[in-house]
Amino acid sequence: FTRRSYAAQSFSGVSGRVLRIAWHKLKMPCLSAPNQMSIPTEMALVREGAEWMLTANPARELALLRGKTVSFPAGELTAPVFLPLERAAYELHLTADGGAPLELCLFGQKLTIDPAADCLSFGKEEMPLFSGGTHMEVLVIADRCSLEVFTGGGRAYATFEAIADYNLPSLSLMPKGAAHVTEFCCTQLKGTGV
């Protein structure tokens, strides 16, 4: 789904899984090798009626990098929530049942999540939520120069060029109306600091 992936390599038979890793061509503020590797993703076929869909989700080994997690209570979200961040990479997991659009902002980078339009946008770029207008699931891996975003249980995956502004060390989730959030947690990833 992402236009930035190049020369992806897949490995089969890894504990019964197929793993994929790609080279992401990004505009980065450095002189040498201004690109990065994607996080390893686990590829799987999912049956949907008479069709099969190829999905991508972070490899389960990502759990080894998880550090401190902050979870927000589930329920009706009518006012913004804020969280200070450290200079690090993060994993964000959000599930919600319909409701108003949400604006997720971290280190100055903004994602707009619109369940009614079944769409997640970053600037002029868009990807589907695969929510059916009701239940949605969004997973974001935020690093220094990118946001890797998974929606619909891995049915869509995109990488967005997003240079983290460490002068804006916070996360916010702002509803544009009333939204019913069933889960929202922010986990710092260890070993990936600047």
C-alpha cells in the first residue's frame, strides 16, 4: 500500500510465518543514507467471504522492545487527551466504535481518523480504515522520520514521511464531536532512542 517501500524481501518458514522487510525511501535530514528499513511485518492471508486478502502486521518480536505503557480509560471521548512524550519511538494502539472523527497528533505530526468516511489521512495522503463505518482499529509505529500505520487488522499498511519534532514532546487525541474509544494506549519502544 505504501509508495515508499522499495526492494522488499520476504522470508518464509520463520516459525511457520512469512516475514517481510523493506527499504523505505524517505526524505530525511541527513547526508548519508537518507532512508530507513521498515519494521519487520508478518504477512498472512485472511479469508473474507469468497476472497482472500493479504495482511501485514508488525512482527510479534516487536513486543520485545515494548517499555512503559500508558493506557487511557475506555468510554465516550468528548474532550482532548494529552500525554507528554520522551525523545523515543512509540507504538500507539487505538480502537473505537464509530463516532466523530479523531485527530491524533504526536511530535507535531497529525493523523486524522474519520470512521464515517472509512479513511485515515496524513496531509494529502489517505488510506482506508476497513471499519465499515463502525468498529475501527489503528496501530501506529512512530519513529524519528516516519509513521508506519496499520489499519483494519493489517488489511491496510502505509508509511508516511513524518519527521518527529522533539521540540513538541507530546501526544494528543482530539475528538471532533463525541467518539466512543474502546482502547487507546501509548507504549514507548526501547532501544530505538536518538
